[in-house]
Amino acid sequence: MPETPNQNRHFRFGIYELDGSTGELRKDGKSRPRLQGQPLEVLLHLLNRPGEVVTREDLRQRLWPADTFVDYDHSLNTAVNKLREALNDSADNPRFIQTIPRRGYRFIASIEAVDSCAGPAKPEENRSPEVAPAIGSESSVGILSDPRDLPPVSRPVVRLLFSLIQVMYFCFYVVSLANAHRIEAFLSRELQHPAWIFAPLLVTASVGIPIRLYLLSASLFGYRGLSNRFLKLFPALFLLDELWALAPFLAIDQIGAGLALAVTAALLYVPFSQRSLLLMGESNSRRAGDS
């Protein structure tokens, strides 16, 4: 396999650094499993032509000599999947490697290349203006759970369960607003300053309804990039959902303190389950053979 100039260079893209000569990969300065063989060669070839479409035929000629007998398509798909897994990337929502259907691949992130003998950094901007910058932060994906640690789940199952969660929250908000007068009476009876609870309840319910309708429609109609959009909304949704996890205590007269506490404990976990669901669907997409 011929040597390329990239094999003597260091690269920085996103929060990753790559030593082209050794295949050493670092994330936020921390060592990751070393890239070797075909995944490394694919990445170096893409880094050599940032923003350009690298065809599958180009990669075939690069990875396998003409007299090699191998299932090129399957082997190339496997190499790209391993590379995406190493970079925590996704075919559906790529931050680094974009699939060009029936043609090949394109490296879409900005690259900072450093020649090992030179030293000063030389930024290499994406030369394809129509490609949007990578969305989201790698560190935000890895705060709680990493897609590689989650089992792959089919997208229809993810969409169904995610949609049901949105319907549940939507019903919470609507029922609470419909019974606002009863809730106000309950709070007035139990608390000295009921407005401190009642006013935020009305505001958050009014804000939550359009958010849930957006997420529900995005899930039902299969919006592209839903995972990244949800991860951006996650900090605000987390606060909203944790607040509404206390909603069962508004019905404590009907269900009792024990059941209210149990339901609240379950609702406290729901924000994390939504996030994990989307990441499991993303993990399944990354393992799909259409890479």
C-alpha cells in the first residue's frame, strides 16, 4: 500500500487529534484506541481532500491492489463503520464523515494540519460551502452515556417510544391547565404563598405544550437531525421535566403520598430515557450497512 503525505502529519478536527504516522487518536487530549489498517487509510485519504467527494472507487484503489480478491463493498462499509465508531460519528447526523449516496464520502469538519517537521498549525477550511458545520459538541454527547455503550435499537421502535413520552408530557400540561382552578384551590389550602407554585406551573405548562408538539411531530415524521436538536434542547428540557416530575403531588389527595412519591421517582428518570432512546437509534444507524 503506497504511502501518502498525510502519514507524516498531525491533524486536529473537532476535539480529536490524529498522528498520521502512528494512527494515535486523542480525544480532548486523552488517548483513544489506535487507528490501524483500513480505517486509518480511509481517514487519511479523506483528510487529504477535505470538503471533496472521495469516491468509493478511489478508496478501493487506495485500499486494495488490482489483483486482490475481496468483497470491496462490504469491506469498505466495515472500515467506514469502524472509523465512525472511533470518532463517535453517525451516518444519519455526521459531524465528520458525510455519506454521498451511490458515490462516496466527504470529510465535512474543519481541519487543522501540522506537519511533523514544521510545527506551526495550518488550518484547512472545508472547501465545500454547501456543507453545514458539525452540529453539537462531542462532549455534550458523552456527558451521561455514549452511543457506543448503548445497544442498537431500530428507528421505528425509538420513534414510537419517544413519541409516547411526548404525548405523556403533553397530557400532563393540558390536564393541569384544564384543572387550574382546582390546583389553585389545593395550593391555597396547603401553602402560605401558593402563587410561588401556581404561577411557574402555568408558565411552564404553556411553554411545554409547543415544545412537546414540536418533538412529537419531529418524531412521527422522522425529522433528520432530531437527535442533535434534542441534545441542544436537553439542558432546558431537563429543568422543565424535573420540575414537572413533582406533578403527582398535586393529586396527593386522590392517590396518596406513597404513590405520588413513587410516580415522581419514575418521572425523574424520564429525561434521561428520552436521551438514551435517541442515542440508541443513532447507534443503530451507525452500524447500518448503508454507510
